[in-house]
Amino acid sequence: MKKKFLMLIALAGLLLGSVNAQRSLEIYITGLTDDTLNWFRDTAFPEFQKTHPDVALDILTGGWGDFDAAVAGWITTGDGPDIVYLGSEYAATFGSLLADLDPYLADWSELSEFLPAALDVAKFDGHMVGLPLLMSPRPMFFRPDLAADAGAIPPLTFADSVAFVAANSGVENNAMTKMGFMDIGGGLFDAQEFIAYIWSAGGELYNADGSSAFDSAATAEALKFMYDRRRAVLPTELTAGLPPISGYPIASGLVVSGIFPMWNMPPTSDPLWENIAIGPYPAGENGQPLIQVFTDWLSVPAYAKDKELAVDFLKFIGSRDNAIALSNVAGFTPVRTDAWEALRANPVWNSMLDAAVNYGRAFSDIRASAELRPLIVEQVSMYLSDQQSLEDTQNALKEEYDSILEDNGYL
């Protein structure tokens, strides 16, 4: 009798242990504020656990500086967090090592609520490998009140853009007095913007065989446009720049148009927005105007042991209510169009969102991105500053990028 009683106790212990046994999700997040991380821990996680009481959740975090090495280590060795935060261009880098989520998302009707340009960043080889989390449209901004001809806003072609910048730039005593255009870094060249102009010229970064298309006519057109626009602002490389600008460049009275992140623009409640217009990037002869949309997203590595649970969390965090809450705490734009109601009440955001819908193109499928950016900066800067011909620049970009692609297994 005693033996049977002990066996019953042991069995009960096993059953109780299995009921209380916890599953777990470890989530890697980078580049977000402490307030946002606290929102995950203190608000989102407890809410998820209401429907998943047996799941323990934890956050790993780090900076963009060690991001590539850390994520590559986890994904290539098959040992790391269950969900990994990725930047806009990283599907091309890690896509083959991420889980195909189509079987888990096929019946999720809410996927149709996501902005297509945001969804594109979380796709690889035609399959969903994650879910968008936050996005940042990056349009052009214009000051019609400062422009020589407000009716020329927005210029939608390369030719019209060069003419607009020339008409609204000024130089006296070999120094700029007014800039018809200022780029996001203030240096009259940005690598991500250059890629946008290849796209808006009707080109792509890659040929069908995966090799670089930097030798294309579209790349040549984009390069020539950037050169001509630079010379419209900066007649020679010896021309001095504007005096230091205190505050927002678009509010200085010295800059008529530019590309800036929203943190470098006045608050949307500022009356100055009555004199700021939003528009797309101009296009080449065979292309279409566009606006780059940068999207951070959550991916599920192929090594994740409980992919269904991971996708349950993605659906939860990607819900309309959480999209709104996360946007409020993180300061980025929700990726769901049905989460825009409050934003659309603001005229500035209403225009911004319309532009993202009409012109948005995902900044995605950038292969070996960590090595591509310095290559572009080095080679294109030499062309723009008259140290290298257009033909030599294209040849160098093509040759060196093909080598990078081959070394990284893309060719």
C-alpha cells in the first residue's frame, strides 16, 4: 500500500511539473529607447502572458555597432534568441537562414492591413520570414515660401529637380548663401539616397543572375543627376559651405529643400509647417518618383524551436492596438494602415502617410550592405568631386561589388 501511495505521489509530481513547465521566448531588440524596452517588459509581455500563461519572455538588447557580428553569430551557428530584430535591408543578408512563416501567417487576415512597402522588407525568396514592426518614411521637404517658383514644387524629374535646385541656390564671394537642396547628412551625397535614384531611374541593384547592375544606364543616369545637382549648389569643390545652422535646417531660411529625418524637422504642431511641402524623390526618363520607406522588423531564425509560439508573439505585437501603443512610445510610424487614424488627424502626418502610400518603396534587398555602403561612398564621392570619370566610377562599383557579392556567397 505504501509503495502504491509513493508511486501516486511521484505521478502527481510529474503531472504537476508538466502543467507548470514553462515555454520561453527570448527576443533580441536593438536601437530602441529604454522607454520602449520597458514598454515591452512592463506592458506587452504581461499582456501576452494573459493568453500564454506558460510562456516566459525575456529581452536581449544591444547597439547597432555590434549588431552585424552578434546576429550573424547566432543565425549562422543556430543558437540564439527565438526572435531577432532586424533593420530594413537585412532580409537579403539573413533570409536563407530564417524560417518560412507563410504556413503560420496564411490564415491571418490582418496581414492585409500592413503597408505593402513595409511588408516587403520581411520577405525573402517570395516568403514571409518575419513581420514589420516600425517604419520611417523618408520624403523630400520643400519651402514654397522661399522658392523662386512655388509652382515648381515638387519637381518630379531629374531635369526639373536640377533646374529647381539651381534656381534656389546662391553663392557670393565663393561661399554658399542659400542651398536649393540639402541631403540628410549635409554633405550633398548619401549612399541610401543614391540607391533610391537608381530605382527611380527604372533600374535595380542586381541583374537576374545576382551580379551587380552598377554598370547599367539607370545607374549612370542617377550618378549624372547627383553630379549636376551638386554643381547647382556647389559650383566648385573650393566653394565654401553655409555658415553653421542652429536648429532645424528647413527652418533656417537658408535651405529651400532637403531630405531630413523627422527628428531633424520642426514638431508637427509648429506653424512653420504651413510653409513646408512634402514630395517624392524625382525620377529618371524611364522611372517613377518614389519615397524610401525604412522598416525595422522582427524575424524568426530557422533554428527557433517553437516557431508557432514565436509567430503568435509576432501577431500579438503586430496587432492594431499594439502598433499604436508602440508608435507612441518609440516615436516611429505604425506599419499598419488601420493604425493611422490618430496620425491622420494631424495635417502633416496625413500628407506624410499619403506620400508613403502613393510613392513608398521599401529599402530592402541590399546584399552585403555593411560592405556596400563604404564602397559607394568612396567611389561616388570621387566622381562627384571631379577626381574620377563616370565610366571609371561605374566600372569600379561593378567590379568591387561583384567581388564582395562573390565573397559573401551571393554569386
